[in-house]
Amino acid sequence: MPGTAPWWRSAVIYQVYIRSFADGNGDGIGDIAGIRSRLPYLRSLGVDALWINPWYKSPQADHGYDVADYRAIDPLFGTVAEAEQLIEEAHRNGIRIIPDMVPNHTSDRHVWFQAALAAAPGSPERDRYVFRPGRGPDGALPPNDWVSSFGGPAWTRLPDGEWYLHLFAPQQPDLNWQHPEVRAEFESILRFWFARGVDGFRIDVAHGLIKHPELPDLPPRPAGVGRRSRHLDHPHWDRDEVHDIYRAWRKVADEFPGDRCFVAEAWADTPERLAAYVRPDGLHTAFNFDFLMASWDPKDLRTVIDDSLAMLGAVGAPATWVLSNHDVMRHASRYGRRSARRWVANERYEPEGPLDLALGTRRARAAALLMLALPGGAYVYQGEELGLPEVEDLPDSVLQDPVWERSGHTDRGRDGCRVPIPWSGRSAPYGFSPEDASAAPWLPQPADWATRTVEAQTGDETSMLELYRSALRRRREHPALGDGTLTWLDTPAGVLAFRRDPGFTCVVNLSTEPYPLPDHTAILLSSGPVENGRLGPDQAAWLAV
């Protein structure tokens, strides 16, 4: 990888869902102390940076995505001083820190929203948010027909008759990003954390900040078109004016040394729309959700890869690749269905058929080698390196995702991919909490996870953990990997193969029959055993050529 290129063009970034990563104080919830204690593990894994889900002061109505104070750490997780210690220690271990930034909405406990509640309709305090009178003779109907991403209406009425907008939970009122005070405040927040050494930010709901000024009803939705489609000129998703905000943020990042960066959580209907977020004067990178949503199908995967590289390359931005995160079913379970269909954007993923975890694990191993061989950067969600499946049998009584309540108990939400990860031992809490912990983990861990712990997998060359360690080490060492280009090789249907120069080929067999490997000088790494020079079904290999 070129020594002069910014680090983020090739980085492998590890996502820390803080409350489920490691519990340092024994209260059953992960924290900054837990992250600090696991820095040696993260260094040995070989990641370049940590993306940490929100750690700010919050009532935790949506597990931190409802921020009450952007300049304070929630006591559940620690203090600002501890965050500064983590940043310093991570840097000493060669690891950068990228916290979440949540700009679309605040908590309803934020001082601004509390002031808005105390003020009258039409006041300057309410103008920082999206307040409107209702419709109908007595204003008893919401201002429009917008719906919350968590289910139900996107509006809540106050006793004085006005309604406020919340595209997520009612405890998450949307900010008015047309207001100059809102823009100035967030630029100040960015500087606050950049001055404390963070290396960038992941931007939550980056596509949602700007709303149509007239707040029109949602347009009709043609069959097969996602809720956020640009074909419908959506009134609150992916509007062109949002890029003015990020041009200003880019200038803030450029004030600080060390290649500070942003990554956008931006849902866009086409690669062209996504590329608009990462133009040279905008954000640096954006999550590639098309890759995450692709089915286990060679044609689908190749189309996503080609479209992503072409559109992002046209604006000089690197691609990023991701298989799982805290909002979607873990990919070992998605791939563990025979139909493993493509996930439709912005729809709840409903798995089809019974889970074949052996199949899902085999495909997950191959997918990891595919992802880490592609040009650009990659994201690893905590626990995917352990091969963790989705926990699909959590009792109803323990579910905490607001989606569960907002949907009237019809959508179980995202708790299944957020179960605390296992570190050691034969039973829960598997080293997640100290031995003298005062509380059980905030979500229960499966009884059969003893073989999936870091301790159990370390040193086992057949384990998922050692596959990731080997892949990340070779990715760091091999001059062909990281940022750059690829060249597809001719293969039969069901097989993907590409060359990266100098001297590297990746082959992925998505067919049902063994595939003879192309000419090579050595097998650098494979997701499963290679017998008689043939790569088995649902397997991948890295070759020296």
C-alpha cells in the first residue's frame, strides 16, 4: 500500500458496539474501561481503527443514539478523561479512534429541546427543531403522513397543540438543519473532539438531515421501490442540500493534522447518489450497503463491486466494504439460508427457511476473504471475527430495541446482533464482565457459545478468528492489497476471480461443484481445505501468482 496515501483509503476499521464489547466495571454493560482492557487483542487482530457507537451522555432510549450532551460521556461508559486515555492508549497501539456522531436528532432531554418545550409555538427555541401545527379543524392530525423508521407516525403532539418531528423514536426529535445555530453548534462539537485526538467520525443517518421546506406528504410508492427512493424525490431522505453541510464539515476536519476523516452512514438508491457524499470537497468515505445487502450470488456480487468501484472512483473516493453491523442480521445467519436472497434496502430483513449454520459459517469465511481482498477499506463488526451468528431466540421479555415496542411487537428489532461477545470461559458471561460482576450481561448470551470465545479460538488454525488474523496480517503485508484496482479473470458461472497487482489473485467459488484453481505459485490463504488443487463450494482462496 502506498506510504503517502491517507490511512483511511485502505483501513480496516473494527466496529465497537460499546455496551456489548467488554464490561470493565461489572455492571453488565460494556464501557470505555472494557475497550481499554482489550486493546492488546485489537492490536493482535490487526485492525487500523475503532469505530465506537455513541458514548455520549444519553437517557439510552435508543442505546445512545439519543444524545443529551455531545461534549460529555455517559456515566454508563465512563468519563471524558477516560475517553482521552483511550484515545492516547489506542494511538500508542497503532489504532485510531472514530466515534459516532448523531446529527439528525438529539435526545428529548437535550437542553435545547427542553428549552423548546418550555417556550411557546413560534419561538426561537422551537426553531432549532421541526415544530409544526397539526392539520384538520382543531389541528388534531399530524402535519403530514411521514412515518418513523421505528414504526408508527413520525410526529408527536404537545399539550399546547403543536407537533414535533422524529424520524426515529419520540425521544429523538429531529433538528432543523436549515437553522444556522444548529450548523454552528455541530461544527463546534466536531472541534471539541478533534482537539482531544479523535481521528474522525462516523456520521449517523448522514442522508437525513435536510427536509423539504414544505414538508409534503410522502409521494406514492410504486411496487418494488424502496421507501427512500430518489425516483420519488423523497422529502426527507438524501436531499441534495445535505452536501452543503458536509462541505463545511470537511473544512473543519482539514483544520487538524493527521488525515482526520468522516465516514457516512448514507442510504442512497444508486452508486451515483452515494458517490455524491464523497466528492473531493465532501466526506471522505461512505458505507457500501449495496455490498452488505447483496445475495450470495456471483452475478449480484460482481455487479455491486463493479458499480461501487466505478462510481466512487469517478470522484476519487475509495470503496468501503462491510458485511454486518449493529443494525442488521449477522451475515453468518443471513448466508445460512439456502435461498440467501438479496436484502431490499430499507425493508426489514426476514430470513427465508431454516438456518443451516454450517453453511452460513462456510460462506461467511469465504465472504471475509472476498471483502478483505477488494480495493479500498473494510469494516469488521465486533464478533464477526468469531463467527457469531444472530441470536434469534432471545425471549420477548429481554428485548430492548425500541423497534419492538414501536412496531406493536411485530418486529423483534436488532437485539439479536447486539448480544455481548464472548471472550473466555465455559459459561456466561464468557469473560465479558469481571468474575466479581454485580450484574449479568444486559442481553443474555447463548449457552453454546463456549467454543466461540476468543480464548477457545486462539491458536486453532481452523477457527474463524485465526482466519481473520491471518487475512488481516497478509492484507497489511501484501503490496497488492488495500487501495487500488482489480482486474476480473474469466471464470465459469458460479465463480468469481480477480487479479490485483503485483502478484495476487482472489478466487471465490459460489457454485455447488469444486473448482480447479488457476495457475499460481502458492496458496496464501484459503477459507477451507483445498484438495487436489480444487476449491470447494462456498470457499475462497488468496493466491500468489
